[in-house]
Amino acid sequence: DTGVSQDPRHKITKRGQNVTFRCDPISEHNRLYWYRQTLGQGPEFLTYFQNEAQLEKSRLLSDRFSAERPKGSFSTLEIQRTEQGDSAMYLCASSLPGKPAGYTFGSGTRLTVV
Amino acid sequence: GIQVEQSPPDLILQEGANSTLRCNFSDSVNNLQWFHQNPWGQLINLFYIPSGTKQNGRLSATTVATERYSLLYISSSQTTDSGVYFCAVNTGTASKLTFGTGTRLQVTL
């Protein structure tokens, strides 16, 4: 297994455009998380899935954000009508329930909104 | 929500020096982890340590849950230890983590 993969690594978009990021978790991990990290801050929780069910969403996840995990494997995070304040690193992580020691992050997607 | 504070915020060490990083949290936790974020942004899981002491090579960690703090010790520091160290806690039944403010470490030759 190659760990948690995220694509793309970098994305530059114009304000108002829609963007979509993909995350492929470790294959046997059924929990998948999205976090956002802005410059100089720690990661902040956005949402998480257990299998295909989205079980929790942060209030940070405005209605312009949507996340899916249709078959319980990879996940996508879409941001509609991007704003400059959306510029951040978007991190994906995966784990198994009851095994928090195995919490593994991907390398992230850095979004710049110009 | 739970507050997680780390100290010091910044630390500069010469190679070979030892250091202690601290994480204070404001409520009882189910889980505490330490992560290292390297200069390329990758978060590496160092320790899962809700209580007690663990060691892994030059790194060790101790969590005193009753007093709501955790310490990360780095001995004989190397330039590759540079980056940001985060502690992160979980308070509920889910595994979402609340991250601390981080300690930025720079190890110089």
C-alpha cells in the first residue's frame, strides 16, 4: 500500500470557479477525513466518512463545500464559487475504527484562489 | 470546544541538542497524538499516547492525562527534525482530531 494519495498536489484557480479534489485512502481504512490548514495554523476538521456515510460536518464546511465518498473508497471534495479565503492546504486522512494509532495523512492539495 | 495549546511556539536548536515540547489541553481526552509536519507539508504520525510514556528512537513522549498535558522529547536533534510539531486530541466517540497551535522547530548545523 502506498499510503493516502491526494490529487492534485497544487491547484491555482480564479475566484468564482469550482474546484474538485480527490483523496484515495489506505485500502483497508474505512474512515476518511478532510481537514483544512491555513498558513501558520494547525489543521482544522472539515468532515468525515465511515464507509460511504458522511457522519459529521464542521460548521467550517459552508454550503459551497460538498464532499462525497460514493463507494466507500475514494472521496472528492468540491468547492463551488471559490473565494480568496478558501486558499489553504486541504488534507485528507484515513484510519480504522478503534485504531487511532494508524491515523495517516496524505500530502495535501494546496489551493490558491487568485 | 476543547482548547489545545503548545509551547514554545518557536524553537531554534543546534544539531545535537535536546528539547522538550509541551501540549496542554483543556478537557479530558480519549486520544492524544503527536505529529511532525515536514517542510514539504507532510504530516507524519509520531505517537499515539493517550497516557503513559512511549519511546521511538531519539523521540519519546509522555502524557499525564489527569493533569491534562503531554510532553514530546527530542534528543540529539538532527537537521531532519526541523518542521512543525503538532499535538492533536480527540474527545468524542469519533476519531476527528483537534490540533494544537504547533511548535516550529529549526535545527541548525
